[in-house]
Amino acid sequence: MQIPIIATGSVYQTYLDAARKNLENLVRLTAALNDSEFGREAQLILDSFDDSAMDAVALISAANENAAAFADLTPREIAQLSVYRGMDA
């Protein structure tokens, strides 16, 4: 499996964490408003997010394992390598 070097996870993990936090807040809001029907639906969305995010988390982890090897590269060099690796897949 080819993982683009640019996908180090430092950015993607932040977005995943923020998305999950927003869904958690939605569940809390439905509880505070005593809306059990919408609360169930919000919880299902949160559960589905967790299931769906597992593959993304695995990709982030795999990309982070190799991130140190490319720490000295410029963003332009990283982008060029990512394009070339994408062509190999």
C-alpha cells in the first residue's frame, strides 16, 4: 500500500478529532434539550463516525511511522514525492 508522504497525520488527526468532538457535543446537546429521539439519531451518527474513521486512523498511523524520514524536506519536495508515489500505486 502506498501512503503519500504528505499525509503525515499531523493535520488529518486534528480534523478527525474536531469532527468527533462536534458529534459528541451534538449528543450532549440533545440530552440537555431532552430530545431523546434526536439523541438516538445523533448517537448513531457518532457511532458510525467511529466505525468509519478506523480506516483513516490506520492510514494516519502508517504515514506517521515514516514522517521522521522526511522531516528535512521542503513542502515542495514533499509534494513532488507525493505525486510520484501516487503514480506508482
